[in-house]
Amino acid sequence: MRIIIPMAGWGTRLRPHTLTIPKPMLPVAGKPIVQRLVEDLMKSTTEKVEDIVFIIREDFGKGIEEQLLAVAKAVGSNGHIRYQAEPLGTAHAILQAGDYLQGNIIVAFADTLFRSEFKIDNSKDGVIWVQKVENPSAFGVVKLDSDNVITDFVEKPKEFVSDLAIIGIYYFKDGARLRGEMQYLLDNDIKEKGEYQLTNALENLKAKGAKFHKGEVIEWLDCGNKDATVNTNQRVLEFIKNEQLVSAKATIENSVVIQPCFIDDDVVIRNSVVGPHVSIGKGTLIENSVVKNSIVQGKSVLKNKLIHNSMLGNSVKLEGRMEDWSIGDHNVIVH
């Protein structure tokens, strides 16, 4: 088994957080999004994952590449870096994996997390991860026959055809066959909305007899913008709340930590209330503050502040001020 992870976009909807690192490297509950994705994918297969191929932009830099190779090593796989020089679509991105597109493969786009309880059935031609959604017109959806085999892929339907949205994770029994269909799109310049799309290759495979089945997930967690990422942090903390989430190397003085929270090494919390659903990166100082439902990355300083539903990057300094008030009866002050 191989895992292919296209992640060559910076994630502009998450700026300013993605000005210095790509979105899949942002932390959720103490780990980069892409690391949590890899760990979840490993749980969905009984096969050994020999290789993980990360498809990135070359200007991500060597530091990001080293982190990605470390993610693969941590789960017992060989990590590989490939580049997508131009954003020419999903099929074009996957093709950059080259010869690793053979045998059993999982393709997972690194902007989503999920929870599921199913294991991949390797006897199937393919499995496409889906989840029921309330507003299918905003998604690509699949239609099924009576045997739960996918009959149609429909992109953002204006009228209801299905509420099973494709979440961007796929299993293929024959990676080389998929590679051939995607290469056909490039060789014949077959584009959809100006790009080479994976769904066109899937349609071709289906027309030639391939049967794709659904893999329905329990929960689909988006990391597309700040609010979605903070919510995903909350949900992941709930999933893992029975793990040891507070480092023994953290210093907590005269403070209350309301679980679940992730608190990394060398964090100092003084005279503060933290939690629930807060993740704090290594070396951060929080003093005289209240922090709820937020992500605070490493080496930051937060003093005299009340924050909620927030994301703070690395090496941020955010200080308020202590105030002296004298307020009489029947006043309402919004501050």
C-alpha cells in the first residue's frame, strides 16, 4: 500500500496563518494537520503502508520537507517528496507521484480530517470516502445504485441528486490504471474549468467497468478557514481527551486548566484560566488571561487578555492592560 498526499497549495483562505507555512502544516491539537491525516489513514487499512508521497511546491523549503519525511518515518513508512510546479488540477497533482502510482494506493488531499470505523476492502476496484451533508449543492457528490456502487459523480448539483459529499480521500486497487487515465487527460488536453480533474479520470475508469464503492465517515472535519480550523481543534481534542495531553514539562501556577486541552513542553501558565478546547504550542507564556476554544502556537506571549475562538501563530506577543474601574449603579458598558 502507498499513500499519495497532494498538498501543493499554501491555503490562502487561512492567511495570515499560511503566509509562512502551508496549511497542512498548521497544528491541530498539537500535531500538523497532515500528520493527523496520515495517522487516521493508517487506521483505515490492514496493509502495511510502504511509501508515503507528499506532493508539494518546491518553494515550501527544506524545513517543511524534513518535517514531512519525519511524519512518514514516525508511522513506519518511507517518505518521498515530489513537486507540482503549476496548479493544473487534481489529476495533474496526483500524477507527480510518478512510479509510486502502482498497486494499492490511497489518495488523500491534505485539507481535511475525518473519523471513520470502516476498514478498506482491498478486493474493491476503488473506495471513495463520503459523508452526508445538509447542503449538497456546495459539494461534489456521488449517486449510488441498490448495491451501493457509485453510478455518477456530480459536481455542485443545483437540484438534489444525492447528499453524499466526496471528502477528498480515495482508495484504488490499481494505481497504474488510474495513472494511465490521468495521463490520457493530459495527453489529450481534456480539462474541466481549465484544469485536469481527477473526477474525469474516475468517470473514464467507471465507463471501462471499474466499480467504486462508498466509504462513509462518521465525521468530516474541515480546515478551510480560521473558524473551521478552531472547530476541528475542538473536535480532535474531544476524540483524544483520554490521552495524556498536558506535558509534564509545562509549568502551571495559580491557574485552572479545563480539559480537554493540549499543552506542550515548556509552556508557562500563570494566574490564568485555560480551556476547554485550547491547544498551546511549545514555549508559550500565558499570564493573567482567560483562553477558551483557541489555538496558540509556540513561543508566544499572551498577557492580560481574554480570547475565544482564536488562532495565534508562532512568536506572537499579545498584551492587554490591567484597568482600574469605578462604575456606579445601572450602567451598561460594552468593552
